[in-house]
Amino acid sequence: MVSEHTLLRDLLLRTDRLDPHAAAGQGLRTLLPGEQARFRVTGCGSVDGKRARTARICADAR
């Protein structure tokens, strides 16, 4: 689950960084302050938070 305190534009979970066979149920998302998004990922085993953060990219990344 991704939760954001500020505007997060074009959030994408790069499932190829988790596993070559993984796939997400949705693509780009924009989150407004306080919104949350849950990405359903299939084709990979258990993923911890640190590993998931490396697969998360967005247009507002600094």
C-alpha cells in the first residue's frame, strides 16, 4: 500500500524490478494528499517494504 502526504503524480510500480514474471493489476496512478493506493502484484513471492520502494517510481521523484 502506498500512502502520500503530498501530491504524487504518475506513480508506477515497476514490477520487473521485483521479478521478471511479476505483473501489477494497474498502471499509472495519481494520489492526492492523504490518499492511499494498493497495488495487487502477481507472479512474485513475498516482497518486503524496502524492495517494494525500489520498484516504485513517479514523475515527482526527487
